[in-house]
Amino acid sequence: MKFVKSPLAVSLIMALAIHAQASVSSQEAARLGASLTLTGAEQAGNADGSIPAYNGGLTTAPAGFKAGDNMRPDPYAGEKPLLVIDGRNVDQYKHMLTATTAHLAKRYPGYRIDVYPTHRTVALPQTVLGNSQKNATRAKSLQGGLAIDNVLPGVPFPIPQSGAEAMWNFLLRYQGVTIDSKYDSWSVDSAGVSSLMVTGRALVSFPIYENLSRPINNTDIYYQMKLSYTGPAGRAGESIMLKNAANPVQQAGRAWKYLPGQRRVKPLSILAFDTPNPGTARAMELYDWNLLGKQEMIVPYNTYKLTYAQDPKLLTTPNFLAPDFVRWEKHRVWVVEGTLKAGAQHIFQKRRFYLDEDSWAALASDQYGASDKLYRGSFAFLSQSYDQLVPDATPFMTYDLVRGSYNINGVVGPHGGIKYIDPLSTAQWSPESMAGTGIR
């Protein structure tokens, strides 16, 4: 796979391991709003036109959308694939596919990648864009990239100088302020049997975006999530909460679980939430992060048909997610590789993330176990909430390539879609509040 590194990334990548990283120069930052968008993506399309120029994203709802609805019609429902990739021709395109995608195409005869025209739909609030531009010359990464300083709510490093900075862009990217959705989690085993693991209510909050003019402090919580399970019967009433701070060295991530049978809230290890979802993968401090460069890749994108699908049984086919529901497009992504530090312990020895240049979402990841063997692969399914100026990466899934099974989480289509709400009170984000959220 060929990567293209910016001169800035090449010249400064070695300095990360020794010093705190300073912001980029005003001359470099001048590229934002010119050759680059305000969040650091290339403004122009690619050489052959298969990736178009960025024009501000999708801000107009398609016909059929009802204002205030949480189910968003697919604006590209009438399009047909330009290309179909499967096991017969995958070698021709594997340089544009993640290792997991290529593996699935070779392993399963029915697996296919339907490649559609590319649409750069990501659109963000103007204040978030302006903050991202300001961050280019003011934001700093500290402690070898494990912490940040002097960052306004937005993309902290629109011109990243290291893998760690690119990962902070992913973690702190704008995803709205508070999301309230009912969802399912489904697993399909190696025999092709699908099982409903949980049904629940997910409250996801990004407190740093509640005040867009306030710089982020290193003790600020940038992400918090509360899951309240309503089914199946054996899980109903359980609740889980987690919180992540902007400086995990000074304030480690925290997590709690409420079990109705015990009627108490108990703390959990945050590593329990280093989940298959590339959108919630944490453990930054366990890995050395290397910015490999930018690559044109075929990735899931504008997946409205999947995100808002109302019958999960049509999705969860044996061996792999139903190809009819997955839209793939060619986009430019930043490729970041994490290698487990000496002495650190984790099931993944190496992790490779593919970060969308427009949204900074991790659209996919490859996870490697011992002996550099491909172990798991994850995908997040991006669709622009065009009525909210929010790029959303729901649902998300992981393939276990050793067991031949997979899980898809955040299936919201059967339950009314993705809902954006006003921020909750501080009391509603306390561990004590969890006892009252479950239903049994």
C-alpha cells in the first residue's frame, strides 16, 4: 500500500517521542481555507475525478424528509454501483481496501463490495470550523501525545504532525452535543446463527461542545456514555456508564456498572470499554502511534440504507453483514498505526485506523494479534445528519476473523433512528443516577 506523507509530518514525526508538540506555523496554517478545508481535508478532488472537490457538504434534506424526524431518507437511494468487488477481482483493488475487507472477499464467496459514486457530504457548524482553524496555531500535544492543551472545541490538529495528533482529531471530532437513541446489538456466530445480545437506550454526550467559546481543560470530560438495557429479559435493568477526560494521564477514564439484582453501582476498568467499535477505541497510552500518511481507500460511506434499516434480520446474514445494505465509496483517509508499547498488555499487538479526511471519523480498523496475524476488523458506518450538521458513525461492527463471527452494535433503525437532544444535567451523569435508569 502506498502512502503519501506531508513534508510537515515527515520532518516532525521523530520529535513527538521527545518533546511536547507545538502548533504549526502561521504559514502552514494559511493552507486552511485555501488548499485545505478548515478541518484539514484536501479541498480539491483527486486526479481521475473519482473523489470530487469539497463543496461544503450535504446541508439540504432530500424530498421525503419530515422536519424533526429522526429517520433520515437516503439522498442517494436511486444510484447504482459503479463497481462490484468480490473474491474474483479483489486482488486488483486490494491496495484500496482494508486488510479485513480483502480477507472477507477472499474467504466468503458471497461477500461483495458495491462501490458507488463518491459524495463528500460532511458538514459542520461554522463555529466548529472556525475553532478548528484557530487550533492549528494554538493547540499543543503534551506528554508524548497522550494529552492536549490550549484547544478550542473542534478538530485540535487540522494539520496533524503525528499519529497521536491524528488520533486526538478522531477522539475530539464533532459528533453533536447529546444523542439519545434506542438500539440493538446483534451477534452472528460461526454457524450463521444471529442472536439479539441487548436492546437498550444509549445516551452519548460530548460536554466540550456545550460551550464552543471555552477552551478545553485537561481535566474536562470530552466523552461520556450511559447505556440502560431494556432487554432481553436477563439483561433488563442493567446500566453502564463511562467517561473519558482530555488528559488520561492525570485523570484516567472511568466506568461504572449497575446490576439490579445487587442494587448497587460498582466501578469497572475502563479497558472493558476498549470495544470493537472504532469510534470508541481508547487505550491511547498503551500504543506508539505512527502517522503513515494519506491513502485513497474504498470504505463504507453515506450508509443511510444500513443506518436506518428497520429489520435487523435482513442485515445479519451468515458470515458477513448483508452486502445489499452496505454502500462503499472511495475517499481519502489518514492511516494511523498503533504498536503496543514494550511491557504493555493488550489483546491487539498492532492496530491500524483509517480516519476520514472530512470528518476525522475512524471508518475502519484492522486489529492484529500475536505474530502480526490479522485478528479482528471493524467498520463504522458514516451518514451525515443533514438536518443537524452532524456526521454520524452509526452503527458499528466488528468481525472476529479467527472465530468466523461478527457483531453489529448501535442498530437504531428498528427504534426510530438517531435523536439529538439538549444536554442533560450534571446530576444525570452521576454514577448514582444509574440505579433509576433501568427497567426490569
